[in-house]
Amino acid sequence: MSSFEEESLYEMFDDFLDPESERKPPLLPIASSPKNPFYFDHNHAKYYILQEIVESGTSAEIEVLGSVIKHVRKKLLVDGGEDCSGLKKWLVKSLKKDGYSASLRHTYWPTSLTCPGGEYEYIDIIYESKRGGSKRVIIDLDFKSQFELARPTSEYKDLCDLLPSLFVGDDEKLKNIISILCGEAKNSFRQRGLHVPPWRTPCYMHSKWFSLPQRTTSRREVFATRIGIDVSSKVVARRKYDSLGADQCGLSSQFSAMSTRCG
């Protein structure tokens, strides 16, 4: 692995490995702000709402995050890590050893009138609570870069700087982040006199994590399916989620409720 890739991987987890670091409030220069007494309140509100979303976490998310950091930190210290794709595969194996129902998810969505086609790869876990319920936890090792713009406004940059490179959270948390960032990205492009590119629309961003995934099935699961035996309750829980929990772009009632529209 090149020194550049190794340095990038170390930077990816810097925020989590350095708990002493503090975030600074956004800077909104008067010279570039419109003459609106509510301008500062509105932009500060978005900043602090996003900050609260990013820094919040359920007990399941905190537990999974701890495991991810433990494994990745060990990997980086031992051999400097791998490329991001190789690191994902290795991390899935490590999380499975910890007892998690982890999978490498590869999403693909076709081109439509309002959204260009694409594909994406991330990790998810079906977390089973002690009370018997199950919940999907998304793990993205290259999260922040998905929202970065080449020529952002200062307001958008302030919001983007809040995002972690390593994301661990549930569907609702991710959808709220997409809603806020895509809304501000639209404002950023407009202020630059540019049209919003298709790959920066809510529809496209939403499709990365919420299109129907293609899951690589293990040989053990294939064999068990052929002879009619369920491998474990975790497999059943994941199949149930795959059939009911992954929603298509534009069809999610939760996504629509946040006033985030495709296109």
C-alpha cells in the first residue's frame, strides 16, 4: 500500500482516536452574508442541529463503533492497513468473529429520469438487542468524502466539516444527515451560479445506502438453504430486514416526511 493511502487511512480515524479534539463553531463573515437579521440564526441552527445528530448515538451504535475502532486501530498499527475495499472485507470478518451479523453490502440502482444510475459499497450489521428486537446499523469507512464539494460555500463547508470519515448509525440518523447536507448543497450551487449535478441530489445520495443491496452469501448459507436448514436466527433476522427494511428511492415515507425530494 502506498504511503498516501496509509496516511489517508490514519486520517480517516483521527477524530475517533483523539477524544481531546474539539470542534469550533462555524464562522459566518458579515461581508458575505445577506442583509437578513435571521440569516445567522438560520445557519447556526442548521449547524447545531447537524452537530447534535452526528454526535448522538444509541447504545447499539456506541457498542458497534467501539468494535470497529478496536479492529481498525489494531490493523493500522500491525501492518498499516489495506486499501479501503480490502479493509471493508477484513472488517466484516473481524466483526463476525465478535458475534455480529455483519455483511458487506453492494448497492446498485438503474438510471431514471430524475436520478443517474450508480453503485456503492458499505457495511451493515443487524444488531439484535437483548429484548429480542433487531435494528440495522450502517458502517461507512469513507463517509465524509461522499458529501464534499469542489467549490463549497463557507456555510456548506462548516456543515461538511462536522461529518465523520467513519460513520456508524442507523437509517434515521443517516437520512437526517442526507436531508440537511443535500439541502445546503443546493444552496451552495445556487450561490455559485451552478446547477445541482445529478450525483448530488437527495435521490442519488439516498440510493447509495438505501437501494436494494446485493449481499454475498457464504458457502455455509448456500449449503444450508439447499438442504432446508436455517443457519441461525441472525440469518432469519437479516432476511426479514432485506425484504421489508430496504426502501427504494422516492418510496420511503420517512424520507418524504423530511421534505427531501428526488431531483
